[in-house]
Amino acid sequence: MGKKNKSKKISGIEKTALKTEKKLNSKRKKELSEAGEDDIEKIVANIEKEEAKRNRVTECVIAPPSRRLNFTLSVHPFKDELIMFGGEFHDGQKTIVYNDLFFYNLSKREWSVTKAPGAPPPRCGHQAAIVPSAKGDLWIFGGEYTSQSESQFYHYRDLWVYRLGEKKWEKITASGGPSARSGHRMAYMKKQLFIFGGFHDNLRDYKYFNDVHIFDLSSYTWSKIEVSGNAPAPRSGCIVLPTSDNKLLVYGGYSKQRIKKDVDKGQVHTDMFVLNPDKNDVTGVKWKWTLVNQGGIKPSPRCSSTAILVQPNLAYLFGGVYDDDDNEEDLNGIFFNDLFALNLEKYQWHKVTVSQKLEQEDRKKRRKEKGIDDDEESMVVEEEAVEEKVTTTDDDGIFTMTVGPAPKTSSAVLEEVKVGTFTPCPRINPGLAVKHNILYLYGGMFENGSRQYTFNDFYSLDCKKLDQWTTIMKDDLSSLEWLGSSSSEDEGSTDESDTSSDEESPDEMDVDKA
């Protein structure tokens, strides 16, 4: 007869921690019960059960999606469609988290919503990846769910796939995956899904991650890779991009650490790393981190930006925010609406200028009206961006927007050679997607004091011409109701004038999840 399995011994410290956690959970459940709010794990489980009861697929054309943040925007691998999933909206008093699955038909310019059996529970701060297998798969991992009062948070560690051809959800139950988290990043490469970073917060404590996990799409198995070299510090909300030579590039991100009781200090990361497979490894689980030097005109420090590949070795980055944690009196962050390009072979940045040239006759007419000589046209030179605060106020004087650095130019001449130059207003976490060399930008969020402006505007930009941003859907912020505490700077609303870094404003006007 074989020996009985002996249970693993637990240290005294671990026992004390478990008892403390159990007491805190019991106390928390009692408080929630008194407040008339269910335990969040129970809420999530019930939602999943209800979704499983759905027995048919429904599809219908709808008005544009409601305002939301921390959703995912993906490109259908075979159809001219964009796919949006999940997200959240906060109105100042309560938070709503979604599990909607939207499709945007690029040809018909219309939105539709699909409800299929067994959908994932609502979430935000998750990640999505498109895999061009069969008729296409949409993979979803992790994220978080919050109660409407934001008194409870639930982090997911589940993996889902939506079969685009079959219009069917499937929950993948493979052991050994990453711990529960949100704000992580996921990339598809070589028939594998790579998960990096993220954070977990239970309102009592928090933790940031820098581990890397791989999900093999052939065997449906998880593996945590063995890494050597100079690894990135734990972080969330970073940029992770696959390269054409099967490496993984990581840039930036955000993390915070406890300085003393009830005092945290945030850090915006600006470093860049490349994860290379070990040349001598045949198992596929040994990789090496390398810190790389960045060249060109780098973005100023920021987090909550969004980046997307526009070519195999070229990515665009848009927006972001920089919060100065040392300045507790000024709670307004510096928001950005600049567009940067990153060469993934040379690790080199450059600023992308979107401009439309005037027709020659119009140009002559404008020069004549302003008394500008023909020779002055050659004076237009864009210099490197300088880091300075630029504050602009919209026409009604209500809304003040602090934005990031803008390029210095010969402004008088710039007016002559650029017309209709428009950039979506500063924001964090917009959805970016590229199809047929067209960059699409949807939504995001801007903060003004304690007030949040969550957008549902929609734009496109031809990546070859780079001549102008096209407005697909305008945002009417007059319909955005804010129920939070009001102050002199929070009251009122924006108008529909145009706002940009240093120009008139555009037609509209939580870092970790980013």
C-alpha cells in the first residue's frame, strides 16, 4: 500500500495572514449585507449563469455604443469590421461595467450588437487578441468588475474565445494560467498568446506584476516562461507589441509603491525592453529580457496611451496623461493628443504631423490676403517638441484643458500651408485599430479636476496620406450628465468648438486599468 499524501505544512505567519484575511472578509460581507449590496463574487457568478441560459444568437443594428472606457477595439481578420467588447462608465456616483459585443461595419458605417450564448461576465481593463484561424477567433483574458458603488472590485483570471464564424462563446478551462489581474497586456505571436504585467487591488493591498505567461493555441495549455536578463519593473498599462522577428517589445507603463501607511507614490515608466527567445532553448519557455536604447524624438513621460501596429515594424501611439504626484494641490494631469510613430527595428521615435496642403490657387490667395511673400513659404520648419504646459480655454470660458507639449513652428506661415488641421482632443485609453492602412480612433476619457469626460467620438486617419483626421462620429458632451460633487471648475459643459494642443478646441471636449 502506498504512503498517504501528507498535506503541506503552513508556517505560523501564513496561518495568521489567512485568519486575518478570513476575519476581514467576514466583516466586509456583514457591512455589505447591512448596506443591501451582494458580495461581488456572488454577483459575477450569477451573471455568468444568466449568460449561459441564453439559447440563441441575436443581432441587431443599433445607434453608436454608449460612452465607455477601458474597452477593447479589435479588427476582424477577414471582414471589414471593427469589434468592441466590454468597458466601463462612471457618472460621478456609480460605475457601470459592460459585456456588450459590438461590430462596426466599415462599408455600411453602422454599428450592430451581437448577443450570443455563454458570454463572459462584464469587465473592463481586460485584453483582447484576434487570431486568424478558421473563420477568426476573438480571445479575451482577465480584467476587472466593480460594484456600482465601487466599494468592491473583482479581478478575473479567466480566458474566453468568441468564434467569429460560429457566433459562439467558449470559456477555456486550462490550469496554470496567470493570477487574477487587470491592466495587463496580451499579444498574439507564433500561434501563442503572451500575457505580460498588470496589477491586482483588493482595496486593502495591491500588487503589480512583471511575469510573462504563454497560452499555446495548439495544445490549449498555459506555461510561465523562464526569463533571464534585465527585466522590466512590475507595471500595468504599458505598451506591448510583437515584432516581425518574433520578439516582444515592452514600453512604458505605470506602477505605485507604498511609502508609508496610507501613502503611495506613483511612477510613470519610460524605459523600453525586448523579450527574445533563448537561442539554445528547445522547450520554448526560456526567454531573455534586454533593455534597449531609444532614439529619435521620444514622447514625454506619460501613461494610459494606446499603441497599435500600422505595419509589421511600425507602430503609432496616441494620447496619454502625466500626473505629478509630488504636487498634491494641482490634481489636474497633463493630457496629450499628439501622435508618435515607433520604428520597432531601430527602436526610434518620431512625431507624426498630420497636415493638409492647400491647393495652389487657394494658397496664393491666402498669402496675398495676409501679405506674406512667396519666399516665406519655405520657412516652415518643425522643430523638436519641447516639454511645456499649454493651457487653453474653450470659447465659453467654462472648460479649461491642460495638454502636453506641442511643436514649435513659424505660426504665421503654418496657417498658410495647413488648412483644416484637426486632432482629436487630449485623452487617455482611446481604442485604436488599423484596417486597410486606415487608423481608427474611438472614445477615451479626459479629466478636469474631479470630473470625468468619457467620450464616444470616432475618427479615422489615412496612414499613407496623413493629410487629415476624418470625423466619423462627433461627440455631443451636452448630453453627458455628471452626478459627482460639483465645484467651480467642474460645473457646466463644453461646447463643440475645436480644441487641440495649441489651437482652437476640437468638437468635444484610473491610470492602472489602462
